[in-house]
Amino acid sequence: MLVLLPPSEGKAAGGSGAPLKPESLSLPELAGARAAVLDELVDLCAADEEKARAVLGLSEGLRGEVAKNVSLRTAGARPAGEIYTGVLYEALDLAGLDAAARKRARQSLLVFSGLWGAVGIGDRIPSYRCAMGVKLPGLGALGAYWREPMAAAMPVAAGDGLVLDLRSSAYAAAWKPKGDVAGRTATVRVLHAQVDADGVEKRSVVSHFNKATKGRIVRDLLVAGADPAGPAELVSVLKDLGYVVEASAPAKAGKAWALDVVVTQIH
């Protein structure tokens, strides 16, 4: 099972560890593309702080993120699972997993990134700021930039097992599963179900809770040691874990399954 995750805007400081070693990152096929993004990002942030802030979409209060990017090659690096600190990662709580579940996380979790393309949860990276929606002056929109290198690397990473795609739309733009891989891919949407005064059930997507639920789903799968072979088996596993799941099998080959996880409480 390969689980595709979005990164988080919020990131922990890189700390005082050894700096980035690009050759140590997962998906070595992306090395050249990563180097190009890193070079342009560092040069942009070092040359013109105001332009860099505009390109990165940073508010005045986040001006310090530009300086952080200047030091990407020398800043301390930590495992990606420690760098990302958003809602999904808080619910996933990698640090609270037992040794066996942490090992499964390192083997199966891949985080998409505007800067790195994608990294393993155990890959050591510095804290950075560069979302997939950024359009760099030289390389252009990163979502489009990453499509070609990811199209070459991801089918190999996916192997012949299930791909659980939990990415947000901006990060999904960098790679779309095709063919046989798509048929083994399941996307997940979390819906909050409420019954109104007339007894009519209404469903909605709540962004914060959507992320938290996805984090809990991944954690539960890791703790259970689950390794479903495909989307249909994933549905069964999630139901066994207590989730209410509604699945839509693709109407034709080469399309991903769509899973709705329905919840009645937001927490």
C-alpha cells in the first residue's frame, strides 16, 4: 500500500541536525527536477525579498519564510514526518505510533511537495516554504512542472499494490494515476452528515475536519497493520475499523475509485 499525502503549510523548524543530503531522498529519479526547483527558489529568495514574498504568496507577517528559503542548503534537516505539523499530521501522530507502525509509515507514506516533488515520511528535509500552487519565474507553475518527472517516478513507487490518494487538489495536479495504477487507486472525501429540523440529512465538507479524519484513517491503518490489496478490500478494512464508507467503483477501466467517509461528529 502506498499512501499519498499533502504537506502542511505549517512546518516545524529544521533544528540543529545535519543539513539536507539530496541524494538520500526517496524517488531518486526526481533528483534533477528537485535541484532545479531548489536552485531557483534559493536564488529568488536571496536576490529580492519583496519579489520572493509576492511569488510565494506570503503576507507581511510571513516575511521570515523568505530568509528560511535562502538557507535551505545549510539549514538543519529532520524527518519529513517531524517537519510537517498541520492538522492531518497532528491526527496521524507519527511520534505516538509503536515501532512496527512507524516502520510501516516509513515504507508506505509519501508526501507531495512543491519543492521536492514528493518525499518519504522518513526523508530528512529542512523546513521550507514553497507550495505546489507557486509559479516560479523561470520554471513556471510547479503543479505543471512536476507532471513529467512524477509521471516517470510514481508508477514505479506505486508498484502493484493499492494507492490511497489523500492529496488536496493542488497537489493532485502534479500526478494523476493512469491505466492499471489508476484502477488500484482510491481517493477519499470526508463528509459531515447532519440532520436538519425537518429530519433531512445534509452533507458537507469541512476542511479542518476533513484533514483530521484523513490523518486518523492513516493512523488506524498503520496501527492495524492493514495492507489491502486494492480499493474494494480497503473499503472492507475501513468498515472493520468502524468507518462509514460509501464507495463508487469506476465506470470504466483506468479510473480511480472514489470513497466517501461519512461522519456525524466533528472533533
